[in-house]
Amino acid sequence: MNYELRIGIRPPYQYVGYCRCPYDLDPRGYECGDRSAYVRTGGSEPVCYFGDLR
């Protein structure tokens, strides 16, 4: 895996409470991880990492 492509595209505190990306924080301040829209299927497909840009 090319780790340069897995660098977050923005700071995690920009969208606290929305869980768009795995590194975002939920309303309690915990990292969203597998609960994020990026990981879950059937929803929006946010661009979270530089490797997602094409």
C-alpha cells in the first residue's frame, strides 16, 4: 500500500459530528472509523484521502 495516498485530505476537526471520513470525530469526540460514510456502502462517497483524487 502506498501510504502517501492514505493521507487525510483535510483536518479531522473540520466536520465534527458528521462522520464523512474515518478520521472525522463523532459528537462525543471519538474517531468515526467504520461508522463513516466513506466505509459504509450505499451512501455518499466522500473524498477523504489524496489517493481518492483521480
